[in-house]
Amino acid sequence: MDVVNEHFRDQPRFRSVIEHLGESGSRRLLSTPALVCDLDTLDSNIATMANFAGSAGVALRPHVKSHKSAYVAARQLRAGAVGLAFAKLSEAEAIIEQLPEHGYDARVSALLTSPIVGADLASRVWQLARSCDLAVVADSPEGIDELEAAAPGDVELSVLCDVDVGQGRTGVVGAAEALLLVERLVDSPAMHFGGVQGYAGNHQHVQGKEKRRERLATSAERLNTVIRALEDSGHEVSLRTGGGTGSAFIDIEFGVLNELQCGSYIFMDREYRDALGDDPEGCYVQSLTIETTVISTNHERHVTIDAGLKSMATEAGAPVVFGNETSVSYYFQGDEHGTLSAPHGTFARGDRVSLIPPHCDPTVNLYDIIWMVRGDTVVDAARVVARGCSQ
């Protein structure tokens, strides 16, 4: 495990846990707040999604932005993922470099899912392409020009046309714009057209499968319109990638995508729990929690824990208390603290309380380590090697 090295062993907050990995009760040694993942549940979620994609005849390219960890990425690849999706270039650079340390030595297929802008980033793209089978997305001919200007001449790059399927974030807005981009690629000696990307991120957390299906149908038709136009013009659209944890089952029903970029299914969070409920997409089990400690019990109706605004992403609201989802409520009380509403005597000073994070992806980005546990035992540790890689 790459976390057991001098860098972390020399830090008092990690030392005692690292020295007692695998020992019963070692979870109690975690300095809190700590990011904790049930390893068996993580592996079960990885296997469930891999089996679902395989049985449906679609490829699975998990999105690394959810875990930012080479430890987890290697497990996904060994479980059958065809490659990895990355939100940012620096994220890909960090993860791909560390994969061999986790037993994955094969050349990995990587996809950058956000358009690249600028000469410096373009040069780094080509450098990364030397160490993996790299594909990038573009949504303008100017983006193709920047990439081509930096091409070294001895490396080839696959470029996907990013299609705006209704989120209004990135992507070409229609078939005409897609044709312009792809025709620009046809003339490139260093790049080739690899397919399309259409990600309906704005529909992933719509509550209720029928409402999600209605919204996703519009997005699927937008992408299909572009695909048909490209094919009618003689362009082969071999890769059709997109999708997420909240849309995967419906995406398969529509049959437009042949590759899924799901990410949060490995961990889950409060936001997905609320949206998916008992729907088929809600089959994944909560594996990620924030371990906290009760530090004050001086009030009759609440206790204070050591996890506040700095311990989790907060744009999706408050976390819920794992195992006490309906009986105890969490309230933010500043940067470092939160309170739990509970009758006096429910919690004692020093008790450990696990929180389900509101949004897993940006919560992971706040931590150096994800501690892997089985019950009260810390069995392994995953370094968040791409923490802060937002460039």
C-alpha cells in the first residue's frame, strides 16, 4: 500500500493507525474527522456495476473524479473496466503514474472528459499520451487547432466530439457544430475522430425513475441526432460515451451509449440516496462515511462532534448519521464543528459517529487518505493521490 511510507508514518495523526493496520480495534485509533470506506462493500459495488455493464453489452469506464485514488482505480480495472475517465489533466497524470504501485502494469486507456484550453495544457496532453492510450474531448475547432499545434509528430491522439445534451456546460450545441469539428479532425495528421461524449449530469439526481427517464430521453435524443448526422455524412461513430450512476440503467434501455462513465456508485452519498431510493439504480450500498468523535455533551438536546464545514462538501446540504438516519439530525456549527440533535444520554463524550457525506466526490478531495475498514479493523489505506488536482 503506497500510504505506508515515511511521508505518512512521520505524521502523528497517521502513525499509530499505520503501525496497527489489520489489528482488531485499530479503527478506534483514527484521528477524526477521517474518511472511512468499508472495503467489502466497495468491492461489492465495483463488482455489481461491472457485472451490470458486462451483461448489458456496454463498456464501463469509471470516472476517477469520485475517488481520486490509484488504489481504487486499480481495483476497478482488475474487475473489468476498459479504462478510466478523468475530469482534469492533472488528475490523470497523478493516477496513471501510481497505478503500477497497485499491481496494474498494463497500458491503461484514459479519457479526459473536459475540453482542453491553452498551449501548456495541450503540450501536457501529448506528454501524457506517451504513457497511456489517451483520448480527449473537444467542442470547438479552435480546441483542435491548439492540440495540433502542440503535436510532437510521433504520438497519435483520439479526439471525441463533446455534445451538450442539455446541461449547458460544455459540448457542441447541435449537429452542424459537430460536423464542423469532426471535419476539422479529418484533416489532422496527428489526431483522429474517436466518437462522441454526451453526459447528462443535470439529470443524475432527479428523484424517481420515471421522472429521470423523461428527462434523460430528451438528452439521449439530442446525442442521437448528432450521431445520425455524423453517420449520414460518412463518419463512423465508434465510441458513444457518457452516463452516470443515476442514469446507467435508463441509458442502457435507450441504447444510445455503448460506454458508461459512472463514478459515485462505488461510494454513494446522501444526495444519491435521496434521489434513487428503491429504484434499481439504488442497488449500490453506502460504503463511504466520515468518522467523527463526540467532543462535548454539555447540552440537554444535542451533542457536538468534530466535523463541520471543512470536513465535507456542503453544496448539497447536510449529511445524515449512518445507522440513525431518521432519529438523529446533523446541523453545521461552523468550520470545525457540527451538532447532533438527540436526547441527553444518547451519545457520550468520546463516542464515534459515522456520517454519510452529502456529496462524495468533493468530500474525498478534502482528505489525504481513505481508510479501508472491515468492522472495527483498519485493513488498508488508499492515498488520495489526485487530491487538489483541479488544473
